Amino acid sequence: MTHPSDQTPQEPITPSRRERLKPLELIGFSGVLAVFAGLIVLMGSRSFVLMLIFMAIAFIVSLVFVALLGLGGKPSDEDVAARKDLNKPQGGDWH
């Protein structure tokens, strides 16, 4: 069994307020698109059940679309540097 190696304690990572609220912004944007789609369907058909169905579909589709767009973005320089640190072996030497 391996023993944990002696590592220097790292400072806790504290995300900024913008980074903490980013998921809420994406969910809010998807919610606004869902309400818009629901209102369009309600004005066209006058059916509340159909409106709720289209709102749910629009919310899920827009949430997936926004998440995929977020994944496709170019990573920042800090993110690239953090990934390089994670890819190094613990002892500093390869096997």
C-alpha cells in the first residue's frame, strides 16, 4: 500500500463572486428563454398544459446548449497553468 507523500499545504482556493454566480446566471438565462417560449405557445394555443410542456423543453434544451458553449470556450492562462501542475507526477520524476 502506498503512503501519502509529504506535500506542502496549499492555500484554499476562494473563487471570486463572479465565478460563484456564473451557474446561477446560466440557469437564469435558460429560465428567461423558457418563459419566452412558454408565453409564445400560450398566446398561440391558449393551453396551459402545452405551455408548461414547451417551457420545460425550452429550459432543458437551452441549458444544455449554454453548457456546451461554455465547455467549448478557450481556457484562460491561469487554467492552462493549473492543468500543467496537475499533470506532473508527485515525485517530480516519471517512472
